[in-house]
Amino acid sequence: MSAPQFSRKNGRRRPMSEINVVPYIDVTLVLLIIFMITTPMLQTGVEVDLPQAESKTVESDGDANAPPIVISIKESGEYFIKSDNNNDVPVLPEEINAKVAGILTNQPKTKVLINADKGVSYGTVVTVMASLKNAGVETVGLMTKPEDNK
């Protein structure tokens, strides 16, 4: 071990020219742990864009020839699917993912919209949205009716 370095003239210690980095390392490790814990939580949520009173018409950025897939949910619990300019076809909730995935394999840029009745519970709509996300649909739109201007 070396003895402390003293100046010969006045007996005072010379200032150190090193930076103590231990506090910086501690803060960095704490931030790393925080980011490691919160990052998986950010990726598991279902993204929902809630409709506003005045909304604009959705512009088609996908194929111009591909009409959107519309999944309608009635208050009575009936489900319908409309694609390729066909009429609404009754469908069971378990069959929605398979039908949507089949359409998206041929036309991957097709938009998917949910047209839910006003009385349908929030949980039902979220369940359909989550199942569509699991089927590979990137974004799901919610159809709204424009507000009457009186």
C-alpha cells in the first residue's frame, strides 16, 4: 500500500484527478432493471383508438381493390362477417379468426373493422379485438356513426 501523497511545501494533499463512477454505475443498474421490468408490460396491451364525437372518414392506404373486412356484432349476440363486397354472413365467434386469417393470406393489406351495436358490452368488443390480434391482424378499427349537428 502506498502512503498518501503530500505536497512538500505545505503538507496538504494533492487533489485526485480521478472521477468516482460508482454512483453512476448504481443509477445505471437501477434504470436497467426498471426498463427490463416495464418493457414486457408495454407490449402485451391491445391498442384501442376510441372514437370521438366528430371523426374523419378512414382513407384506404392498402389495396384499392380490397374492401375492408367488417365484423358486425348485434346486441342479441349474433356475429356477422362481410368481406369482398358480399352480404353479411352469420358466423360463430370461434370461426371469426379462421375466416379473417384466410382472407388476410390472400390480401394482407386488408383493413379489419368492428361494427358493434350500441348495446353490446365493452367486454365482448374487446374479446373480439384481442382474438383478431392473436390471429395476426395488426390494427383493428371501430366503426362509428357521425354525430347529428342540430
